[in-house]
Amino acid sequence: MMRRIDQFLYRKEKSLWERVSLFPLYLLSLPYGGAVRARSFLYSLQLLKKRELPCPVISVGNITVGGTGKTPLVMALAKGLMARGISVAILSRGYKRTKTSEPVVSDGKTIFLSPEESGDEPFLMAKACQGIPVLVGKDRFINGQLALQRFGVRGLLLDDGYQYLPLYRDINILLVDSTIGFGDYHLLPRGILREPLSHLRRANLFLINKAAEPAAYQSLEKKIQEIYPGAQVFHSDYLPVSLVGPEEEQEGLDSLKGKKVLALSGVANPNSFSSMLRKCGMKIVEEVIFPDHHVYTTRDISFIQEKAEGVDGIVTTEKDMVKLKKLDIGHPPIWALRIEMKIWEEEEFLKRIVSLF
């Protein structure tokens, strides 16, 4: 239940002692960086081949570990395109899912796989995106072909696709979390970068998320422009919508305003989740934090109930709720905070995507 080490790595400023203690990880980052650069170079020379699908492919990804808002953006794009009469399917790897040969999470009407079989995010996307097929699997080309043949969609959205180089994409959207940026600019495992910052140049569009205040994103935008002059940078933030119960019952955000709550999360950036609850007027008296993609057990539930004594409610994320609803928490009541991503320059942003069709 402790905050994970990557929360420490997210910080840009570190003391001398912290930098010294991280030196062994820096040594490990050198071969990792070499392998990442070599792989990208081989694809750029076409010595490693990219396969191409006969439809527009839009990739949503990031260059750092942890959550930057990929899933909310994919859902926003899917719904935005559907509202404009453009049918798409979502292709996801299905991180940490149990092995199954069935790639179709949802045909847009029926959900066929459990959260464990599909992975947290694909299940959440299938639940939230009615009318939009969701498929999981490592081979996005095969799943893309399947989506085109079975569902007759006009385009494909790659969830967490920035590093998936074997598949050609028409637009690369790179998400950056304004609260963590690029950390202290070091590669894994020393820092939080999955690729060198020079690889930002593969992106066609940048979206800085959690950009509520100019001070939170202006220096980050400047850094992007230094590396990639002329980059198209857009901005977004999360908008809390409602509270959702285990049976999809909904309550207004005001129902817990001023109330004592336990903040429960198993996400990459728990600080951001807790901050959002405070902005909604909730009084967080306890925080229980699990690792990202955590699989909850009955033992976890006992621990949560112990920590929740005396609170008016437990508030978690929708991603966590899909797993928690199978376990009986009982009392106090548990709610998931439903959020939507609001893109400030939404029309201009979507215009770039729609122009592919």
C-alpha cells in the first residue's frame, strides 16, 4: 500500500544523495537506451518492415511510464468520430490480461471477456463505448484485419501505440501529463522515459493533459518546441462528471461534497486522483494506494474496510471499480469517480483526425 518508487522518479528535482543512489539504475539505462535507439533506427531504415492496413490508423500513446490519459483520450476520440458518422474499432494490447485466444472484448453491443481476460483499460473502454468494437492482443495488424472484416469499420484507434512500430499509422498522438512532464529526462530504469526525448519527432500531434493552469504546461510546451520546432501542441484536462456505484447507479458529485472519504486507487498517478477528489469538495481522511493494474483480493478488502472506519464513503477510479465490484465491500458505500477528457481546442483537434477519412 506504499507509494511506488516511480512516484519518486517522477520528480524533476532530486537531491545529490538521491542522484547518487540512482547511479546503478543509470548504468542499467545505458543498454536499454541503446536497444531502443537501435530498434527505432532499423525501422527508419526499413530494415525492419512496417505493415500497413487499408484504412486510417490513429495511435494514442506516451513516451513516459505511467498514466497520461491514453484511455480517456481513446474513448473521447472514438465517441467523437462516431458522433460524426465515422465508425472505428479500438485495438489494445490488453496489459496484464490472462491468456485467452479470443481477441474480441466487445462487438460494440455485447462484452464477451471479463476484466481479467481483457485487461483493465480494454474492459473499461468496452463498457463506456457502446457501438464501438474493442479488440485485444499483441498483434495489432492481425486484430486490425479482423476488425475491418468482421465489423466493417472505417478506421482504427491504437491504445498505447506509440512504441508499437511494426504497424504503420497515419497520425501519432503523443500525450504528456503536465504534472510529471518527462521527469528528470532520464530513460528507464533510472527515470520515467520509455524512449529518448529525440523520439518526440515521431509524433504528429501533442496533447498536454491536466493543463488547468498556464504555469502547469508552458515550460513543458517550450521543451517540446525546443526538441521539435513547429510541433502542434493541444491541451486538455479531466472533467469530473458523476459518481457511479457498483451497479452503475449514479449520484451527483455534490452528494459527497464536504463528506469524509477514503480515496482508493490502483493507478499510475494516485496523487492526481486524490487531487481531483479534493477539487470536488471531498475531505480525504484516508488514502489507500495499490500498484497500477492491481488485482484485488478478499484480504485487500478487509484492509480497505479497516481503513474506512468512520468515513462516509469510499471513492475509487472506474478502472478499479470493474475489479472491485466483484468483491463485496459492504459498508461504507463505494463509488467510482467518472471523468471525461475535455480538449480545449476540440474542434481543431478533431478536424485533424476527421480529415483522414
